Amino acid sequence: MMTLSEKFGAYAQRRSRKTLVSRIFLFLSIWRERAALADLDPHMLEDIGVSEARAKSESTRPAWDAPSRWMN
């Protein structure tokens, strides 16, 4: 027989896993944000405090190359 904490732990573990569909939407969102960053003019990048080199570097990263906190 499972204890209450074991049941809750199993439930929490299932809930914390991302579904395939939600991961696809997450990757599409990251891809769109990086594409939008690549389209910004130099004066717009200056307004948000990002150098052109940093923007180019960030915008060419693949969608799955994101901080782990974005994936949880």
C-alpha cells in the first residue's frame, strides 16, 4: 500500500512532465522570439541594451538550446 506522500510524489512527477505538444509549442515560441530578435534594427537593439553581436549569437541558437528553467 502506498503512503500519501508516495501517491503525491508520483502525481507531482506525472504533472511536471511536459507533454509532446506543449514542448513543440515551447520550441515554436522560442524560435519566434529569436527570429523577432534577429529582425530588430540596431537602434531597437540599443533601446533594449543588446549588442548586435549578442543578438546575432542568440538568434542563431536552436530552439532546444534554452535555459533549463524554460523547459520545466
